[in-house]
Amino acid sequence: LPDPDFLYWSTAHKRAFAVLEYGVMSRAPITIITGEVGAGKTTLLQKLLQNFDENTVVGLISNAHGNRGELLQWALNALDVACDPTAPYVAKFQLLQDFIIEQYSEGRLVVLIIDKAQNLTVEGLEELRMLTNINSNKDELLQLILLGQPELREMILPPELRQFAQRVTASFHLCGMDLKTTVEYVAHRLRHVGGSGDEFTEKAIELIHQHTGGISRMVNKFADFGMGYAAAADKHCIDTAIINEILQDDIFLITEDV
């Protein structure tokens, strides 16, 4: 699970988090963080949520989808704004605008976070852009943070979304960890729960990295099974023999392009 208490601050994760913080502090209209499935985007998001104070109103949309108007309803629900689902689009937009202006007048910032944003349609992205038009002529009253898989970056490149792209003030792409970072990552998680950090040989981690591309979620799965296999064999160190057993048992569905 994306538990920020276990977060390992690799260079890439530090930079991604800095971009998130910059987006919030600078009141950027749109901030985008992308990365492969399991690269740590949601964990960073959970960490960011811990940093917000009572002067920030946060709405989180975990998996938005739908046609025009439905995204607006998702936003109202995420911000706990009561609304008749059958109300016309204009009425819903006015309701959201009134809520955002009210929060601004009381000194609060409104942040709407959309996780798994690659599931949005072009129409949905354009609808989000329209929401950023709610401003005071000097301040952005609504900030959008989008997290998604790599295809989200491709979605905003076509000419029809250039206005959306122009509103993106900060963005970062999380890649898989390199071998050195993966070794440090595994040791960090082991030490965090009372281990020595040396329960895996470096060759074992090298083999894990080879088959996961350094994607943290997959590294976690391999390491968990490695410890399980070692415990079953009454071993206290996970070596390449154990990792090879996991691979031979074909537990994971791993694509060739990892």
C-alpha cells in the first residue's frame, strides 16, 4: 500500500515532491506528475496530503471518468459541496465557483487532486482547464494536481490541448530506480521495520532489479516473496538462488519491456 511512512527519498522522488510543493506554493494552475504503475506517485501524494494545514481545502478524485459534466460532479463530491446530481451544468459550475470564491475570501486555498488522470478523456481535460479560469485576476483560486501513467503526457501534446498544456506550470516524470537506488531502497525498507538492511545479497537485488526495471511496487513484491521463500527454507539471507526459485515458479506476470 502507498504508505508515506515507508517513503524512500531517492533523488527522483525528492525532485518529484519538490515539483508538487512548488506547484502548491506558487499557486500553479496545473501540476502534473507521471510515472509507471507502481513508481511511487500515490505514495508521494499521501505524503503531500500530510503537509496540508487547515488553510487548504483538498478534494481528491481517485479515478475520474465520464462525459462532460460528470467530472464537474466528481469535483463537487470531492470537495464535499452538496449538489443535486440532476442540476444543469451551468448551475453546478456556479455552485463550484461560489464555493471556491468563498474559500478564497476566508483565506483558504482550494486544491483538487486527480489520481489516475490518464483515464480522463480529451473532453475531461478541457473541462479541467475551464475550471482554472476561476480566478481573482491576480491569484489562482483553484489549483489542479494530476497524477497519472506516462500516457497522460502524450494525451496533452496534440494541438487541440495546447491551451491545457500552456496552463501546466510544473511537471515531472518518475522513472524506475537504477540498480544503486534499488539496493538502497530495499535496505531502507528493511531497516525501517527493524532489520539490518543486509538480509538480501546485492546479487539478489541485482536480479530483482533486472526483472522489475526498478519499479518500487514490483521490487516490493519480489522482496516479500523472497523473504517468504527464505523463511520456508529456514534461511536467514535471500540470495540469487531464492530469487531464481520465485522466477521459476512464475508467480508474477512481467512484460518483456520492463
